[in-house]
Amino acid sequence: MVSRYIVTFCLLSAVASNSLNKIPDFLHVCQRNDPDLNQCIVRSVEELRPYLRKGIPEMQVPSIEPLVIPQLIAAQGNGLKVITENLKVFGCGNFTIVNLKYVEILYLSCFYSI
């Protein structure tokens, strides 16, 4: 479960921080009309794995070995609450993508001026 969030975070960070810059050669971009889009994304993430392990400074993507989480708060309904600071998680680069399904979400933005 944690690795899914890590992969999502890293990919979104890479895309967001690089939206105005040239895409690096090691980052393979999949096309939405690719009939095998899910597998393309999996291959792209697998190719990106070594870069995620050590971090991508030019894209402001931190290393995931170890993944440092400044603060993590976990609360359960029965009153249990755990607060950690400077949590270091090891082994995040050993994630496995078991299943991936791309779902396109359409966002509409309207801007009005008078």
C-alpha cells in the first residue's frame, strides 16, 4: 500500500516539476492512445526505478532510499494515534507493480472575465 503512494508521489513530482522543462531521456512518456497503455506505464516506471532510488536532483525528486518522511500521523477510530517524526523507510526501491489500470479523468476548468 505504501509503495503505491510512493510511486504515485514520485511520478506526480516528476511530471509537475518538469512541466515547463525538457523531459529527460531516461523518462519514457506513454501516449494516451497506446493500445497497451497500462503495460507502457509499468515499463516506464520500471525504467525509472534506478533514478528514483538515488533521486533526481534536476527534477527536485528526492531519493526513495531511504524515504524520509518529516512527520507521519496515523489515527485509528478506537483512539489509537501514532505520531512519528523524521521517519526513515528503507526498501522502497524494491517495489513491485502487481496490477495497474489507467483511468482517464476529465477535468473541466472554466474561467470567466467581465
